[in-house]
Amino acid sequence: MRHILSVLVDNHPGVLRKVASLFSRRGYNIDSLVVSETENTEISRMTIAVHGDEDILEQVIKQLDKLVDVIKIEDITNKPTVSKQLLMIKVSADWKTRIDIITLMDVFRARIVHIGKESLIVEATGEQSKIDAIIETLQPFGILELVKTGTVAMLREVEE
């Protein structure tokens, strides 16, 4: 199962290395990792996606909790969240296929951010399933280059 952890850490050099090496030493693979400063410049939020069963998740959380720089760890896997990824993808596009690509990307609410002589660059945000669908849709045109962020997630406000 894919788990999403929201980890607040001290915002200073070396923290990312400590977290990454913790996963590496234990033989756990990080599916995605996004780190950025929070509203408090002294704190960063790491959104970590990792595959594993409950035992692996428990071990990951225990090991993270031992790190001095870790302030708070929250497993947000089954909580109400808003989660997104960013995709930028360069696709082969001649004059004949350009309109087809633009029309398809409108369906996904993706934006064309660059038009070259023989390619287009598409930008899209969304949940992993949407990003995967865009990639699959564009494959027949010829993907020249692809980059995407990991998952970023934030808990929704829960009405009680």
C-alpha cells in the first residue's frame, strides 16, 4: 500500500540527507519526496510517499521520530486531504498533430506553456491518476522529455 507522510522538520542544511539516508539504510524506497519551507521559515514540510505494509510504515515512523530535526510526523494516508503533483512534459508536435494535442490537453485542463517548431511543453497539476492518464495519452505522439514533482498534500478542514 502507498502511504503518505507529512513530516515537519527544522529548516537547515543536512536534514534532507539525514532523512534520505535513514530510508536507504533500512532498505526502504521513497516513491516521492517533496520538501519546502512552510509559513514559518524555520520549519520545512516533507511530504513523503512510501510503499509498504503497516509494519514497514510503523518502522519508518519510529526511525523518523528518532531524528533530532524531526518536529512532527503524521500519516495522512487515510485522512481527508488535497493532494497534487506537477507535470511538465515535452511532446513531439508537428503542424499536423499540434491541434490534436492541444484539444486533448484541454480535456485534462492542462496548459501549453511553450510552443516550439517541433514540440510542445505541457504543464498539468492533479492527482497521480490524472498525471498518469496525461502521460499515457501523450505517448503515441512521442514524449521527448518528462519531469514531475512528487505528491504534495495538505489535510482538509474537517467539519464536525
